[in-house]
Amino acid sequence: MAANSDFLLTFQEFDSSESHLGGNGDATTISIEDTGAGSHKPQKQRRSAPVTSFEEDNDPLANDDKTELLSGQKRSAPFWTFEYYQRFFDVETHQVRERILGSLLPWPGKNFVHLYIRNNPDLYGPFWICATLVFVIAICGNISDFLVYLGNPQYKYVPEFRKVTIAATAIYSYAWLVPLALWGLLVWRNSKVMNRVSYSFLEIVCVYGYSLAVYIPAVVLWIIPNEAVRWFSIVVALCLSGSILVLTFWPAVRDDQPRVAIAIMTAIVALHILLAFGCKAYFFSTLEVKHTAVDAAVDHGTKSSPTMKMHRTNTMS
Amino acid sequence: MVEVEETSKFMFAGLSDVSISGDIAVEGEINVPVGTPSQDKKYSTLDEPVKDTILRDLKAVGKKFVHVMYPKKSSALLRDWDLWGPLLLCVTLALMLQGGSVDSKEDRGPQFAEVFVIIWFGSVIITLNSKLLGGTISFFQSLCVLGYCIMPLTVAMVVCRLVLLGGSWGFSFIVRLIVVTASFSWSTFASTAFLADCQPPNRKALVVYPVFLFYFVIGWMILTFSPSA
């Protein structure tokens, strides 16, 4: 009995000191997985500390389990229940605002995922940023067409509603299918080469979704029919959002063979460029109005309208 | 008989503080209160004339319209939700927005089905969004509020169609712009007044923004409506 209590005593002492450190939240626990974990763990445990502090004396083991449960994601709800999806919307207004601002201003040292997402990926940002972008593209495309045709008596303004569905398909498939492919690719490379940094599927969706946020002001600028302004805004938007993606995914592939790493990064950037220029070319076209025949029938009094052929050319110059 | 009663009383002596008055009669008639006719009529509306049924629903719908016109923080809209009003407004709006030229299939305005789908699908998405963010409102209550708050935009559509009779551009465009902007902000404000209370305070903006986007898109469709020549 005495040996048992001695054993219990030593065991408890070891555990209580560790959980005491963990439960307080003052000390940082360093895990081997990735360097970003040390910064977020005390924050999570600080949240759980007021709950578990009174239990700490009673059962240090349970304290450890509880912090583990609270810091990680609750995997208890099955995927067909509503609660399963509710944990993807566990964000507050200021968090979403910070994430959007962080995606607008990339910085070489800061990893978007580690700094802003911090193991709390949300689906709110990607979904509503994509929805906003779809409608902004459709509306601004309409306005820019109207401005190009302005003063043209032959032009009858029609709101082209079909463009909304096309824009929605393009943007949503880019924002959800490309992360799926990229995640699969990274998982496959991870099985071959041990990478230090790995992202979950939702974190990749988050990065792609928030990186599209910079396009919204750029698309609004595309209303102006000036080609120089359009080119300037598209280049700036591409640089900002592309650098977010590059800075996020470079740590995940740099441990790989250099050829594979370069190939993956090039593919990411190329798809991004394709999306930007494709949207600009399809929705914001430049006009070349050709007058094929102008009727001089006004002198003769006959009423026939001058025919004009309008070529909507999707030129990029 | 008396001995049985005595023993039973002895066995259940502990229950003496429970107030059972005397002997419980197990013989005799069991009196069931006969339902009064007025109570019956309140719950069974099967026998009333059809006019009463329709008028009652119409009155409820009309009362909710008044609530939307003067949005105060009342819970009447939420308590007795119904989807008649939203259906009426949606069909009216979709019928009026239907447009575009018939000669070219490519460049045309939204068709009836597109407007219908946008309104209902958009409402469902916004409701799901607010529920996922932890809102305490029920699914159909939210649909009801969003549907009823389309009413200012429907009124704006009627006004726009009347204004369009006098020409498409210039002054009529300014008037239409002002009318649509005013009604769109009225819709957003009205629905926020009803919906915002059901959200945790640090997520209010996250719930209000999709509602703003929804009414903005509908307002845009109204503003850019051009009748086929």
C-alpha cells in the first residue's frame, strides 16, 4: 500500500507539473510537429484554463484530456448532423476581418495559415468571398459593357444574366476543386517525402478563398474602360494574391525534390493567372465598332437604319 | 371491509402527510367534462365557410406587410410565420422582371425561373448561414422574414415599370436609381431589425452581410430591367 501510494505520488507529481504548466497557459508548450503550434497552444489553453482550473487539483489526467479535446477539433459529431458543419463557422466578425486584411497584405515572413487560420479554418470566408466575387464580376462586366457602348444609339442594353451562372461555375470550381487537387497532390508527396509542414484540406480551401478577396476591388476598377488602368489593377491583384499562395505553399513543398517543388509552385501560379485573365477576357471585353455601311437614305427620305457590325473582340491589348 | 381499510391505512401511514382527502371513490360515475361548443369551434376550423378561412390568412399576411412597412422590433413576424406572403411577392417580382428580347437567346434578362430560384435559393442559403453561425431562429421563420422584406423591392419594381413608360434614360434613370436604392436599404434595414436579435453579438455583421448582398443583387436586377421593345 505504501509502495502503491509512493508510486502514485511520483506519477501524480510528474503529471501535475506538466498539466499545471499546460493548464496555466503562461508557459508555452512546444510540440515537434511544426513551429507554429507553439504560438497557438497557449491561446487555446488560456481559453480552457478558467474551466479546468478547479479540476486541476482533483484530476490532472482529466485536465490534460480536456485541453486536448478543447484545443483540437471536436470530432464527436458525425458528418450527417448539423453540428458537424457548425464547427466550420466558428469565427467572429473581427477574425474574418483580420483574415481578409491579412490576405490583402502578404509579408515574406508571415505564413497566412499559421498566423491567421491557426487550426481554426472556416468555411464562411471562402464561400461568401466567392459569392461576392461572382456577383461583382457579373455586375461590373455589365456596367463596363454599358460604358463602352455609351452614346451608341443602336445599342440596346440587355442585362446578360447568363454571365452570372458562368462566373459562378468558374469561380466556385476554382476555389474548391483546385484546393482538392492540390491537397491530394500534397498528401501524395507527403507519403513519399517527409515534409515539415502539411496542411489540411480545409486550410487550403481557406487560403484559396481568402486570396480571392483582393480581386473584388480589382474587378470594381475594371469598370473604367481605360486599358492601362485595367492592366495595372490586374497585375497588382495577381501579385498580391499570387504571393499569398506562394508564401503559403512554399514551406510545404520545399523539402521535396527541387524539380517537383518548382513544378507544383508553377502550376499554382499558372492556374491563378489563368483565372484572372480568363475572367477579364470573358466578362470585360473591348469593343471595335465597325461601320460597314452607312445609309445615305436620309436624303431620299426612306427610313432605313444604318447597319453597323459590332465585333466584340476579346483582345487583351 | 373496515379491517381492510384499517390495514391499508396502516401500510400507507407514511403517506398521511400527502393530502388525499378521505376515501377515493372507485365506484360510481366518472365525470368527464363535456367539451363546450365554443372550445370545440376554436380548434376545428373544418366547418367554417371558405371565405372565413381565406380572409383569416389574408389578414395575417396583410398584418405582416404592415409590420414590414414600419419595422419595429416586434416578434409578431417571427411568431406566426407563414410563407404565403413571400410566395406572392416572389411570383409578382419574377413576373415583372421577366424580360429580354425573344430573338436572341444569348443576351437576355433573367427569366421567371431564374428570379424564382435566386430568391428562394438565396433565402435558403442565408438561413443556413445564420443557423450555422449559431443563430437561434428557426429555418422557416428566417425564410418568412427574408421573403416578407422583399416587399419594398417589389414596390420599387412597380414604380420602375411605371417610370419606364416615360423613357429609359436620363431623368427616369436617376429616379429609378433613387427609388431602388431607397427600397433596397429599407429591405436590408427591416430584415436586420428582425433577424439581428437572434444572433450572438460578435457575429452580427457576419449574418447581416449576406442579407445585404441578397437584396443588393435583387435591387440590381430591378434597376437594370429594360423592357423589350
